[in-house]
Amino acid sequence: MTAIPSNDFIDQLTLTEKASLVSGKDFWFTAGVERLNLKKIMMTDGPSGLRKQASSADALGLNQSVKAVTFPASALTASSFDRSALTHLGQHLGTAAKAEGVSILLGPGINIKRSPLAGRNFEYFSEDPLVAGELGAAYVTGVQSQDVGVSVKHFAANNRENQRFTSSSNMSERALREIYLAAFERIVTKAHPATIMCSYNAINGTLNSQNFRLLTTILRDEWGFDGVVMSDWGAVADHIAALRAGLDLEMPGKGPQSTTEIVEAIQHGDLTEATLNIAVKRVLKMIHEWHVDSTPHAYDQEKQHQFARQLAANSFILLKNDHQVLPLDNLQDVTILGELAEKPRYQGGGSSHVNAFRVTTPLSVAQAAGNTTYQAAYQVNATQSDPNRLAQAVAAAKKAPAVVIFAGVPEALESEGFDKTTMALPENQNTLISQVAAVNNRTVVVLQNGSAIEMPWADDVAAILETYLAGEAVGEATWDVLTGAVNPSGKLAESFPFKLADNPTYGTFNASPLTEDYHEDIFVGYRYYDLKQRAVRYPFGFGLSYTHFSYHDLKVTVQDQQVTLRYQLTNDGPVDGQEISQIYVANHASHIEVPRRELRDFVKTALRSGETKTITRILTRRDFSWYNARTASWQMDDGNYTISVGQSSRQLNLSQDISLTWNPKHLAPITANTYIGDIMARPDLRPALEQTKMATSLDQLANDDTNSELMKNMPLRAAIMVGIDASQLKEFLRLTNQIQ
């Protein structure tokens, strides 16, 4: 095909051919129409690396895939807070896909980390929709710059793995819009993805693949999405209902059955051919716009490996560094403990699993530098300690100048397809860390895990480096940071509570196989911990550096319905580094439930030692808005707000209060239920109070310290208690309605 498919082209298709085009073929392909020279295109998994199957395909993608660079998982790349880095990651992924003849890359995953037990958290960015949306948009822009399309997933509110095909995510409209749809909206409007992948679950009882409001009213009519909506693999329960709702492409398809059921539905009047034609046209447009040459060709995988190393190192989060035990002075003086040093967990399980190009382990890199002091100390696939191994490890640690323990969550306990039951590390690892820390005050813990974990030993060790799932260059990237070749600059894109019971979903997550009730509403992650003033192990946005940054001279100006912030950021420490400054807004204006503050922007800045830069950022009306379900619109209220800039959600270095008056003045009508305090606060109502002789009685109340607060909370109809009769009230309402 040489042109965008027209209605004339669609008219040349038989009904059977049309029906075939809206279902996948051979697990990873769209259908082709040979007689019209319509080529099929391939799609494959790829959030953190290309997973193109090398031979026969299968629905679960369990067969061996071609070798490709395994980049860090999204849980780690999100910690970079680096839009540019995510764009470059997307470019590398797009290059790999194009070289392998893949037209659509299935990713990124941007679902919200609502619970630390969700089995697929490693594949998602953040508990905050701004972070997920901004970094997701950068990723999409990067991939699609290489003429390869993406499929942003999983749309929407797919926040658990257990019973994911059937469970219903039940929540308020405000939570849906502000938390669970906001990242998708940002990516659709900023990056224009080729496709959106519809998730398995239902929302408020309606299966997403059959949800007209989700797939058409919101996604297309409100946000302007003009790409293809495809299903997650096996998500379609009723293909005809899905087509009517706005789903364009069923994946992976059910073979001839998929075609037959559509043809019969049209013949029986259950589906109109016009509706089918809409889906067909979108699929044809996708094939035209994103078709790549299916003949594989070489690309520079070594270059991609080095990028994976750099991306990982610049995303690691230094959580603790007492007495500057890091960076390590001499790798040869270090005793390495933990089998994860030898057999690192560097990628997620399930559909994101990649056949790595070249894995470098932390142990192999250390040994190449001359370090041979290593003990496995525990078995990754066991939970109980081996007394002999443990004793030997503690004995070695006791006489070592420094100890680095590699610990983490085995893949068997954290993968796609099921949810976790605990935030704890295996018992053998916790025991090892505690006993070693007791005999060596220079104990460093390096973590390999997909989501937040409990750290009962955190106060006892000297340093903690969170590496999440760091990709195939895990060995090089880990020692780059531990030895100071790279100054760590990552920050947590999710909160780490002290224990599972602190999380707002505790006791309700996975409670029912049929429904998942979002009792915490909009109060997810730091929004909850801050509102409840609950202590956390490490807050959202937290991360240390080998240098020190200071913030000063915040200036906030309000003009033309936007707020401009300018502040100075200085690296006043000994080495070059990068700082992620975060901008939060506290809403004091709206008379609704609101978080104490919400992240509204972030920026990563590189600074040489001693250097100062001026940072300028702009906030818009949407940054001060909340979703009003009653009016089905985003609402910004005039009033007071606080702008804060800082190093984490709980370390806000600079703050300034502002007052916004951006709305036309529409005074609320006066009714019998209007509160007297509100009436007294309006000068325009004073003449009516005087004319009806109500002013004297109400002024006495207002000037009486004992009764003034009572008056604020008394509706007009209750004024009869202070001597105002019904005729006065009636006349006052008549007069005020005339002046509104």
C-alpha cells in the first residue's frame, strides 16, 4: 500500500476480509490480504527490551526470543526522573524493533503502583500519575521517532495480577480521572501513541474491552486519540460487544472463529458493517503508518549495552550512606556476600523477559578488578538459612575492611501473572544482613527487587543502594556507583513504608477474587502517607548523592493564567552531580478532600561542584485543578495555594504562598440553605439585610465572640432562632434573587 487507506480501498474488501483484519494472526501479527497486496505487520513485547520470538510463536511468549539488549526495568528508569534519558531509551528500543522487522512495540506499562504487593510493579513507573505520564510520553516519543509504533498499556486501572481477566476495579470517578487515567491522558495528548492496549479487568463492573465510555467517550471524544485500540492478549470476552465499544483489534485472535463470529453478527444484525468499517479503517491506517521492512538487519548492540549501563547507574537510588562509607576506596578490600552477586536478578518475569545480549554480573566485574573474596552465603531459591554458610559468611565479614551484601526478591516470588503476599525479603537474606551488620560497621546492602520492600535492618547497616532490576549491565552499573565512577542521582518514584500494614490498601488488596475496591480513593502512595502524617522508611522522591545541593531564592509570579517559578540550585559539595528538584502544590482553596500536596513538576539538573543554576518552571491551570465528577470537568478554584520546591515529598526546601483569582465572578445564588457566615461576608448583600431589618440581629451575632463561630455554620433558614421571622426571610430571598 502506498497511500493511507481510503473508503474506496475498504470497499474492495470482502466482509470476510474485513472481519479478518480486526483480529490478530499467529499470535504476533495483523492479518494480511494477499490479493490486494496488504502486508501484515508484527508486534512484540518490549517495555525493557525487545522480546521477538525467534521461531514458533505461542500465546504466552514462552519460546526462546532473539537476543536483544535488556535495559533496566521501568521501576528503575522512573527513578531517573529524566525525560531525556527515557527518550533515548525509546530510541534504542525503536532501533532494535525496526532492525528485527517489528512494527509495534508493546509498551510502556504505565499503571499506578497502588499496592506494593502488585506482581507487575517492576514493569510500571510510579505511584504518581505525573511521573508515569511524563516519562511515558518521553519513552513513546523516542520509540516512535524511529518509525516504530507503541502500545501504551494497560488501559486502565489494571493494578493487580490475581484474577486480572475478570476482577472489577471499583472506584470513584474522581480517583479514576485524577490517579488512574491521568498518565494515559498525558501520553495521548503529548506523544500521540500509535496504539493503546486495553487491559483485562473491568472498571466499576464493566469489562474494559466492552467499555464504550472508556474506549470511545473518554479516550477518543475527550482526549482526541486517533490510533488503534487493541486488546491485551486474551482480554476479549465478547468480540462483538468489544467492537461496538470501540475496540479495533482483538489480540492474539482466535483463528477462523474470530472471523466467523463477526460475519455472522453482521448477517444477524448484531453488528453493523459501518461499525466494523470504522475499526477496519483504523487498523489499515496503523498498518500503513507503522509498517517496517520485515527483513532483519544488524544494529549496534554493544552501543545499546553501554547505554543500558549508563541509564542504570544514573537511576540507582542511594538510600543510606552513614559516615560516607560510599564510594568504596578499594574494591580489593571488599568482601562480597550473597548469591545475587553471582546470579543477579536483573529483569522482570513474564512478558517483559528478554533473551539478553550480554549479562555482566556484579561478581564478575569485581573479580575482574582483582576482588576474589566472595561467598554465596545463601541460596536465591531458598528461604531458610544454611547454618554453615551463614557462620562462614559472618566470620569472613568480621575481619573484612568492608562488606557488600547483595540481596533481593527472587523472580519466583515476583512476576507477571500473580501478586505478592509479602514485602519481606526471604528470611535467609534478612538474617544474613542482620548478623553481618552486627560484626561489621561498614556493611553495604545492594538491593535487587521489583518494588518496595521492608528493611528491618535499615538502621543497622552503613549504606543501602537500591538498584531495582537493573538490566543486563547490572554488574558494571553497580560497581560504577559503589566505587564513585558515577555519582548516584536517582530518587524513589514510589514510597517505601516501614511495613506492609502501613500501606492504604492493607487488608483490602486482593480480598475478593471478583472485585478490587479502591477504598483509599485518590490517596495513593505519598498522598496517603502525608495526609495521615504516617512515618515511612523512605519517602517518595527521596535519594542521596555523593555531593550536596542547596536551594535558594524562590520567586513565584502569577500572570496570564500561569504560575512561573524561578529558584537557584547550587552544588556546594565536593563532586559533580545531578539533582532532581520536585515542585509540589498544596490546595487551600477548594472545599473538598485534597492531598496535603501533589507533585506538579520535576526537573533533573546536572551541576559541577560549586556551580549554581537558575531553574525556571511554569505551572498551568490544570496543575491547580481537581476533577469534579458532578460537572464532569476539571475545576480550578480561586483562593490560596502553596508552591513548594524540594528534594523529596518530605524535604521541601523552599515554599511560597500565592493567591489565584482566575475565574469569572459568578456569585452563588442565595437560598434558605446558604450559611449566614457566607452572607455576612458579601458586601453586595448588605443592602438587602438592612432593608429587611435582619442586619441588627445578625450583626449582634457576628460581634459576639461566643456566637460568631456558631453563626458561620448556621443556614439562613435557622435564623428564626435569633428572632428573625419567616416574612423577613422570604423578603430577603426575594431581594437577593433580584440582585444576583
